[in-house]
Amino acid sequence: MKIGIISDIHGNLEALEEAFSNISERNVDTIVCLGDLTGYGPYPNEVVEFIREKHILNILGNYDAAVLEKKFNYIRNNKVNEFSMPWTAAQLKEDNLNYLKSLPQKISFRFKNREICFVHGSTRRINEYLYKGSSEAKEVMEAFTGDVLVCGHTHIPYKEEYGPKILINDGSIGKPKIGRPNGTYVIMNVDDDEVHVKLVEFTYGYEKTASAMEKKGIVKPCIDTIRTGL
């Protein structure tokens, strides 16, 4: 089974469209999204509708949860989010809000005798950061009873092995933190012998996204992130 894994789109339609086209060329069996469709970017409705129209498996992200509650329970209370969270919540159509409300916080399935679990932050919390080599990642993987845990939220892609168990982070489609204005995703191929993981970085027309953000009055730090990947 070949799975495309995406997450942290954050209202960036141009990046999502390019990622979907890129992944489709790789003949995947399915695509799984780890949430955070909303926040920061200029197209929250269009991103949610794209995911819905393509019937992409999806889970709730921490920013999506914050937008639904209109509270800072799941995101940092800072100047950027003080603008972005209420702006995004006000933009979203009722049916798209209802779609976000319907999302689970975890997807698990078994294939080729391997249990694969998809979360946004971690198995413990929707907004927990599992950075590569961190004590949090070690604790989560020690307690994890499955074979492969896939997460997003950090916006930094990696693969790390904990004995026979594998932790994968797919990075971010629409708000990179890799020092470049490129999106990232993962292709995971599960066969009889092992789990093959490919981290993919792709380019897209980020200036179009940045221009749309400027026209919609989105704050400059959000726009800078799109251009710099920082």
C-alpha cells in the first residue's frame, strides 16, 4: 500500500493544489491529511472544500480546533494568532465549520500485520510537538503500542526509528519551517518486508499566495513565513 501523507496546509491553496498534483503522479492508493487546514493563509474555505471534494481522509488539527472554539486553548496566544484565529473563524462557511467539527483526532488501521496510527500532534495531545530526538518523542514512542506513528504539527519533516517502531513527521504543505519556501509531504509504502518512507520537498508559486495575503490584509509576519520558510 502506498500512502501520501500531508498536513499543516494552513489556508494555502496554491501549495495544496501543487502537492496534490505531485502526489497523484506517484500513483498512491490513498492520501491521509493530518489536519490544520486553516489558519494563517488566505484561503481557509477553499482548502477545506478541496479536501472534501477529493475525499481525502483527514483528522482535526490544533489550529482547526482553536478556530472552532474561537479560543487559544490549542494555539499560542500571540500577536499573529490574535489576528489569524478570529479572522479565519469569521471567514469559514457554516458547512465547512461543520465538516471540521466532524473530524476525529486520530486514524488507525492495520495493514500487512502492522498497526499504523495518524495523529496531528501526538497520541497524548493534539498540540504536542514531537521534534526529532526530543524527550517527548521518546516518551510517546515508548508508550506507543503500534508499529508506525505518523504526525505533523512541527512543520519539520523527519523519520526516526525506535527499535522496531517508526515515527514519521510529514512537515507542512502550506507553512514551511525548513528555511525555504517549499512544502513537504511523505510517501509511505508498506509491503510484506518493511515500511519505506520518502520525504518529499516541492516548490510552488508562493508569491501568488503572499500577494493574496497582502490583498486580504493578513499581518506581515504570516506573509514573511510564506516567503522565507522561517
